[in-house]
Amino acid sequence: MNFFEKLTNAIERNQSLLCVGLDPTETMLPEGADIFSRLVTWGTKLVEDTSDLVCCYKPNMGFFEQFGPKGVRALVEIIETIPPDIPLLLDAKRGDIGSTAEAYARGIFDHFHADAVTLSPYLGADGVKPFLKYPDKAAFILVQTSNPSAQEIQLHGEPPLYEFIAQTAKQWGSVDQIGLVVGATKPEALQKIRKICPEHWFLAPGVGAQGGDLTQALQAGLRADGLGMIIPVSRSVIAAADPRQAAKELRDAINEVRQQVVPTKSPSLKEQLVLGLFEAGCVKFGNFTLASGKQSPIYIDLRRVVSFSALFKLVAEAYLQLMQGLEFDLVAGVPYAALPTSAILAWKLSKPLIYPRKEQKTHGTGQAIEGVFTEGQRAILIEDVITSGGSILTAAESLRSAGLQVSDALVLVDRKQGGVDTLAEQGLSVHAVLDIDEMLEILKDKNLIKSETLAAVKDYLQA
């Protein structure tokens, strides 16, 4: 059972999105001479009082480290009192690379037995990958935090840095591994990131002492299924005269809002793409002659995408999602329609871009492939549409003849006319964002094409 499965079970069992933060200060601890005993007594009582009211516990490492070795030992003791069916999210905010990151991961997961951890994104994927080697654990990436001065950094650039981090972080692992920290004090940021990451879980600090509006936060951040958010609260519970009563009141308040709030269901990325392509005139119906000379009742012209910035951004995002988990050293664009998208993908992924020339170069170096590469490197091919697969196969053969490895090709649209099977016979796996059947069904559901048009195109494709 991974972290999010364990979390979902706890939410259903305790009917709670509340996560209690374990952030002790000396003034709230019981009297005594030994700080270790005082911390353990405090933490154990807090867990006993609230374990049927929470979905998660979130100890903050700094609050225990401030007491030195005894504080860290106390944290270990308190963790052991947490029921095994309640997940532990260790708020460590680690951020390093290489052997240091691996050491952090071992400490957090193997010795503190955390189910999840908070991480800084500043060092990129290298700072996160060691934590993702534990398949049943999760990493919550700091995206948009709740502190006032966060805007000095996180609002920098266009799009704002926090949006870029959200877009990038979701490429680092699956939705079963990656969560995002998004402050509840900024509902507009929650809403934007929910559109970027419709399926991910958010850790949303800021409700309670920091003044975040619970209703606005849940409205902006909940998924359509009423889940997808963990609401961590520390001071409002642990500093209360009756922590159990405070936790219960917060749990019930969250549930009351959840019942009232009907999250706006954002259209899926596929739906946004299909509607955007249709509106931009990239998908047309009628009678068209294809490059192969065949007649078709549907024409897909993706060269127009680059003239529509919002659509172009969606297309790039879709390709990036499709590239998750694939291994490659080079991005190789198939000329000419796919070259602009290939350039964007290479830039986003910090990978070199190459492309095989469509025509023989008769001047200069006379090279058949533009760009810099080394024999033996792996290239991933980018094309816009696949029909018979001829253009992709030609490009692959050109790259392979230069000593490059080519085993994967990405397309935006598969017309489902045999190209995928043809390329599979040549050792090429085709990964498509959309296929023609999906596009037709979405357009029909939105009443953008008539039933007879749908039938005509399907008959043509089957033939």
C-alpha cells in the first residue's frame, strides 16, 4: 500500500482531511526536568487524543531538532505511537543531491519510517529522485508556500515561478509518488495549480493561525471527487486548551465545507486539446486529399497550432506528460510540422535537439542530421500526426544510420490507420496523446459534429 492509498483509507475511516502538525515548543510541554520525557509525554497524549480525527500526522523536524539529540530521540518515540493505519508525513523540507540526498532518504524512510516527506525543488529532479526509489513513499514538493515573503521568489517570471515548478515537478514521478505543497492563504494559486495538476494531492498549510480561508481554499483546491487536499493545522490544535476538541471542531468544519463546496470540474487535458484544435481549425471535416493521395472526410492540420499560444502550450504540456518514464538523450524532431514543438520540448527538458533533414544538403558540410550528437545516444522522435508511419520510419532510419538508438516516437494524434502497427514491426513504439476515436467522441459529446459526420468518418477509418 502506497502513501496515497493509506491516506485515502484514513480519510474514509475517520471522515477527515485534517492533518495535525506536531510542532512542539517548550512552553506547551508538561512540567518536568528531562526534555526527552516531556516531549514523549506531550506527543503520545496528542496522538492518543486525535488519532480517530485525522487523516495524517505531520511532525516538523525543526521543532524536534531544536532540542538536540534528545528531541530527535523523542520524535522517534512519538512516531512509534502513531497507529500503523495513519500515514506519517515528515516535514523535513530536504533539498540536496547525490549521496547526500540518498542519505536523507534513508534516514527519513528507513529510520524515521515516514510515509512521505516535504522536499525543496531548487536542485531539480536530482534532489527528488533518491526519494522516489521507495515506490510506496511520496514526496511533497514545495510549490507555493503560505508565508508573506514567498512572493518575492515564487511570483517571479512569466509564468510565475510557482506555476513552472508545479508543471515541472509533476514530470518527476507518477501521481502515486508526487504531491505538491500549496499554501491555503492563496486560493488563486491553488486554483491555477489544480488546473496544471488535476489529479495530484496538495498539502495546503495556512488554515488557522495563518489566516487562510477554509472555504475559499477547498473550493479552489479540491478535486472533483472531493479529495486531493490535506489540510495541516498545528498551533490551532496543539496549543489549544483541549486539543481533541479543537481537532474535532476543525475536522467537522472542514467536512461541512466539503459538503457545501462543489468543486468546478476542470476539463481534462485531452478535452481541452480536442476543443482547442477544433476551434483553431486544426481539425476539419469535408472531403480532403491527403499527402498519400487518398481521400479523407477528415483533415488534421497541426501546423496551425504554433499560431495559437494557449493551444501551443497545451500541446507541449501533453507531450511532456507522455514523455514521463521514457529514457532518451536527444529530442529528434520530424520535419517540418513537429519541429517547433520539438524545440520547445528540448528546451523544457534541457535536452539537445536534433533533426534529420528532409532533403539532401548539397552545400556546406552536407550532413543529413542537424544538431550535435554522439554515436550510441538514444533519440526520441517527435511527430505531429501518424497515418501510415512513413515519415517517422524515414526519420528513424536516418538517425539509426548515423549510429543513434531510436525505439520511441511521440505523436499528438494517431489516425489509427495502421501506422502504429507498421512501426512496431520496425522496433518503434509509438506513444500518442490522442487517437482519432477519442477526438470524434469528444466533439460529438460537445455537439460540435453531427451523428452522420461521426458515422462517415468512422466508416472511412474502418475501411
